[in-house]
Amino acid sequence: MFFISVVGYASDGTWANWLGPNNNGSIEKKIDFLSGPTAEFPILWVQSVGNGWSAPIVSDGIVYLHDRMHENENLIAYNATNGEKKWQFSYPSKYRDDFGMEDGPRSTPAVKNGLLVSHGPQGLLHAIKVEDGQKQWVHDLAKGFGSPKGFFGRCSSPLIIGDRVIVAVGGRAGMVAFSLLTGDVIWESKPYGNEYASLVPYTIGTKIFVVAFMREGLVVVDSKDGQEVFFDSFSSPIRASVNAASPLVTNHGLFLSSCYEVGAGLWNIEDSQKMKNPTFISKWQKQEVLDCHYSTPVSFEDCIFGFHGRQERGTVLRCINIIDGKVMWSTSLKGTGNLIRLGTEIVCLTEHGELIIFQAKPDSFSILMRQQILGRGRAHFAYANGKIFARDSRRLICLGISAN
């Protein structure tokens, strides 16, 4: 058995992409929380926003949000300190949801090297200059690659690695890498069905791979050329199903989870001599352990914490042992939510808008703080510089949580 350390120790001052600076929803730095058990965290500012489930991101003191207001999708930049709007880029959206869900964006933008990249539900991939909100380039992935609408529109959050941005597209190519600067196509992977789980990087030595939870299962490709280095079937027998929780890279391997009779599984590197072209081996696959519907879990030491079960049928928050999949504890929070781990504590924002902080312990569930901060929503949230940035269907708020 071969394990490789993959968890970084990035600064807590930025949350510039889906799942934050370490691409796993976690920051290793311990946070000194501002309030005690009976106090409330202060809301520092509030902005009205349109609909959608796109999460805010934070970079260089600016908060970016992708939303939809009426017939336009918007990319908006706010001052992270006071919430003042810096600029707004808007474009018409023709997306209509076939199931009566929201018509706003589902994926979360990413920012790097002065460019903000977003992926809308109708398949438009935009790169916007963060200095002034002007368009750098745009691709129509539906027209250019046959990216299918799926059940709920396109929902792959852009992954920026070096000088390229990589998106799960579907259609004629499972994944496509574009030049971050020009939008030129760098490579196309083999065809896979696109899903609602976003791509994450996996660094092994000096090489960076892309891990994807596609329609067919676990796919690992080389970030330089898109060549497949590993595939394992891990899919639902039910057509009306989605894989929505992103792959989780841990020190014990790759963790995937989904509902719809898929379950959870762990893969790790089979042979340390194959790090340049790694081969993974399945360590375990189980159902009814931690079947994640749309919320990506977080890990700490030998444990994974996440929501088990279908959102519409009722969920429980669980801790499982990552090595063997054993359930350590379960508790009900009256709905599902999204998670960020800050050091040894986990921050949860439930779909009912309640913020709950609990300890990342394998033996028990212990709440440190809970506060109602928003209305209903499914969007993930961001942490940077002692502040939480979160949204529901009407508001974007900045919440002060750290005494630092």
C-alpha cells in the first residue's frame, strides 16, 4: 500500500475557486473564533443578489459571484471589506430548467492571473478581466463540443492549473483544456458523459493529474495532455441519476460518493514506481455508508465528514473511517448542507440557512456554535481572512467569525 501526501497548507486569505485553496474544502490553520457559545457572529455587510447555486469566491480582497437576475447572468465583483460593488459583467441567458428548479448558474467561478472564469448552465464559458470586468474570451460549449444540457444544465466548476482552465464538457469530449489567456483549445480528452461533480487536481511528485467523477465513473487524466491514466466504472444503474459531490483527494487516496445505488469508494495508488503514470486500486466500495447527494464531504486525519442520503428524502450528517468505510457516528441536522473544515473544526451551512460549527472528532458530534444567518439555499460558501462569505436566493453576506 502506498500513500502520498496531497493536502496543502495554503494561506487562509484566499478562496479563489471551488472548494478553496487546497481543492478539498479544508484549510489546515486553526481559527480562533470571535464569539462564545452564547454570542452571535456579526454580519459585516449584505448585498442583494439574483438566483442560482453558484458559490462566492474571494481573491485579493475582492468577492466574486455568478448569479442570474431576470434574463441576464451576471458576474459581479464586490469589495470584501465593505461589500461595495466594483464592477458587473452581464450577458443574456436562455437557460430554462426542465424540472422547475432555479434558472441561475450551478457552477462556481475560479480566478487566477487576473482572469475570472465562469461556466453557465447554458454552456457558456467566459473569461473576464478582474481589473475592469471586461470580456477576455468566451466559448459556447454546447455549440462547439456538443455539451449536453443534462437534467439541470451544465455544472462543472472551472479548474485552473497553471496557464490553462479545464472543464468537464461531455459531448464529443469528456474534458477540455483551454488557454487561460486566449481561450484556445489545448487538449480534449476521450468522450465521457458530463456530470454535476466538478474536477479536482491531484499532485503526485512534480506531476498534476485531473480527477473527475464522470457519468461512467472515476477518471484520472494527465493535466498536460488530457490522456487517460486511470478509469474505473462507478456508476448508477438508474438513468434518472446524477453524480454531484466532487472527488475528495485525501492522504489515503481518492474518495468518491454518490446516491442512486452508487455508494462510496476509496482508491489509492497501487505502486509507488508508477507515480508518473499512476495505477489506482479500489480499496473498498460500499453503499449506505456515506452516499452523498450533492454536498462534497471534507476529511480530517482518518475520517470523512459528510451528508448521507437523498436531499428530498432526508439526510444525516455522518463521520466515517476512510480506511475501511466504518460509520463512526450519525446525527440529524434537519436537512442537508455544505461543509468547510477550518483546522480541527468544521463549519456547516445548512440548506435552511443555519450556520453550525462542530469539532472534527471521530468519536462524537459536539456543537460549538449555531446561528441562523440566511434563508433557504443550496450554494456552497467561502472562507477568507476570518470571514465567511455566503448566499441564499436573495442575499450575499459577509460574516465575521475570527478574532484574528
